[in-house]
Amino acid sequence: MDLLIPSLGVIILVLLVPFALWLWALIEIIRSDFKESSQKIIWLLVLIFLPFLGWLLYVIIGRGQRVKPEGQA
């Protein structure tokens, strides 16, 4: 019977980690400037409508579309 009750560690991994990654991506999108102004809105919509896949797509594709601040290579 104990096997049916998830432990706290499993709950944290399943719920908190994806939420933290989603929140990180949301904050980074809001704070970043993109090459085209419409890209920020598109990434926000992707993140909102595809929350579990959206942050992964942003990390793989979206981070390369940002404008790097002056002084950074």
C-alpha cells in the first residue's frame, strides 16, 4: 500500500521542477530584447499555451534569437 502513495520527493520532481523551469523561462523572455519585437510576444504565447514543451523550445531555439547586451561577446 505504501507504494501507491507518492513520496514528497516525487511530488517535488513532478510538480515543482517543471513549474520552476517554466517560471524561469517566463522571466527571461520578459526581461530580454529580441531581434524582432514580435518574437517576444510569440515566445510568451508558446510558453503560455505549451507550458511543459514551451520552456524547452525556448531554451533550444528562443535564446539564440535574443539581442545580446553591449559588452557581451
